[in-house]
Amino acid sequence: MNKNGNYTNTEFNRKIYKEYKQKKVFQILKEEVPKGEKVLFVFWHGLGDILMFLPIYNYFKQQFSKDWQFDLCCQPGVGQNLVQDGILEMDESVFVKNHHTAFVINFPMNEGMNNGMTKAEYCCNFELGIPSVYLGIYCPKKVVNRLVGVHLQGTCLPGSTNPDEGFAKALNDDLKKLGYIPIDVHFEHSFHNPVNKRFDWQFRSCRDLAPNILMLQSLIQQCHAFIGVASGPFVLATALMPKSTIYLQKSHDVSCYLKGFENTLRIGEYSLENLKMIMEKIRVDNFCVG
């Protein structure tokens, strides 16, 4: 590594630039990187920073793609590569294996200078070497809502409606395996049945909130799907989003309450595959996501 913090990866004979006090990215490209070479931007920062950096990276790439081939990589670990198509995810030990040159972007604050620059504008000036351009923040592609309301404890007939804790934990874990975020929507109202206790592993719950039907309705409306036993929240969910509601059946057939209801999970016949099949049906039928 030289005095400017830049060095050459001897294993792959590639140059890595980390400091831009002497020269900025664009100047280095013009003076040192042959036309047509593959260039890697290394951006190892948090989610907020990458959303602010992506517009100027895409702009820079569009402006100079006729001369060089550009890629962007982020640090492995939290799936930042999913924010935009084409982002690479790789460890520092290999991030120049397939690229002639790598630029490690620091994306600093404006270091106390009262110049009114955003972090993106500051990066343009002091790292990329292009005029300040403010393009806002990058808007990722929309994805299916992953929140699933879960209500596993009936007030009036807990013995014939409620699954045991082992089943409840398995269902919770299976939803997480499928990529969903289960939340217990049980409100402890004025005629709450004390046998319906919150499980220790239920970290996402509404039980610390004052019971309110409109609050329950607003929460259910925000969910991708709802899974519930024979109780008030299940009936409310079927009124709000009948095709996205799943009846969790123990003793009482859903026909005791509703006609023509489609999505039922029977506790005695439950499997991860059954849950996966119904959740996929809800995703396709209601959101038409490819």
C-alpha cells in the first residue's frame, strides 16, 4: 500500500484505490485505466448510504460506459445486492479477481464544512471527480409485503380452538423459513381469557397496546396474509381480505362460520409444505407477482 492508501493486488495484478486526495476516480480512469477495461466500485456501507450512492453511481456508469465496463459490489451479509439488479457481493480478498481496477468508495460526510452538500454531492466532488449532481435517493423495486398477522388463541373456546405451544412455535418458525414476518395480533381486551398467555418467544405482539377494534383492523389491513383460529380477529380478517385469510382448524370446521371459504390449515394434518402451498396461492392470486 502506498502513502495515499492505494495498492496493487499482486495475486491478480490489479490496482485498488482507496484514497482520492491526489487524484479523483474520473482522473484516474482517464490517465491510468485502458479503455474497455472492467472497473469495480466497492461500496461497503449501510443501507442508507447505498440508497444515496446508487443514483450517482448509475449516472456515472451511464456517462462513461462507452469507455469502461462498470460493476458495483457491496459487503456480504445482509443482502444489499438485492436492492438493485446486478450488484455483486464479494469479500475483499477477491474483489479484483475479474476487474482491472477497483475503487473503494468512502462516501464520507462533508467533514464539518458548511457547504450545504449532501453526502452524494460531496462524493461527486471529492471522490468521483465529477460536478456535483443531486439525483435524490434510489427507490428499490417494490416487493410483496412480508407481514403476516397471526391469532392463535380464541377467547370463548380455547380448548377446542387453540393449538398447543409446540405447534404455535412450529408455525411461527415455518413462516420465518418462508421469508415472512409473523406478528401476534392478539389484543388483551376487557373480557380477555387469562388462559391465553403470550408465549416467551413471541417478540412481535400487540399485547402491550390498548385494545381497540380500529387498531386491530388497521394492523390486519397492513398484512400480506392472516392466519387465525375461530375467533373475532379471524372473522374480521375474512371481511377485510377473504382471499388472504387462512383458517387454522382444530375442532370446528370453517363451515360452522362461513360458506365457500377456501384457505384452511388443519392442525392435525399440518406440514410446512401445506403452509407453503397456501401462502404461494395467496401471493399469486392477490398480488400477481412473477
